[in-house]
Amino acid sequence: MIVALVAATVVYGVLKASGVIDNVENALVEVTANAEGSSPLEGIFSLGRLLTYTFLSSLVFALCMTAVLTLTAILYNAAAEIVGGIRVTLTDRA
């Protein structure tokens, strides 16, 4: 989760410094502007919003993966119980 937040911050910083975010935002504002010249999309690309969405999506991903991996472990243990599992013996040959 922390890696995703740091990566999103770095990518946002690079795109902001190169002017990509401002150009995209200006294009969206021009397309969606109403008669008064305002747009509902002004300020849509902010660092706070990006980090919020990154955090929430990382949290949902972590919860889903926890559930999936728990189910996988249960199914594996059930299959190993039915089949008998695999016995591995390690010896030390000197």
C-alpha cells in the first residue's frame, strides 16, 4: 500500500512538472465548459484526490487478496486431507 502511494506521488510529480496534467485538465475544461465558462471538471487532477483513490483501491485490493488467499488455503488443505498430501523426507548425507 505504501509502495503504491509513493509510486503515485512520483508519477504525479513527473506528470505535473512536465505539464501533462495541466494540458489534459485544460482540454477537459474546454470541452465541458458551460455558458459561464466554468466546468465541473476544474481541479479534478489533484494530488490529494489521487492519493485518496490510490489508498482506497489498495485497501480494497488487500482485503480481496486476503479473502482469496484464505479460500485458496482452505481448498488446498481440504485437497491435501482427501488425497493424503505429499510426504517429503530430508536426510543429511555426510
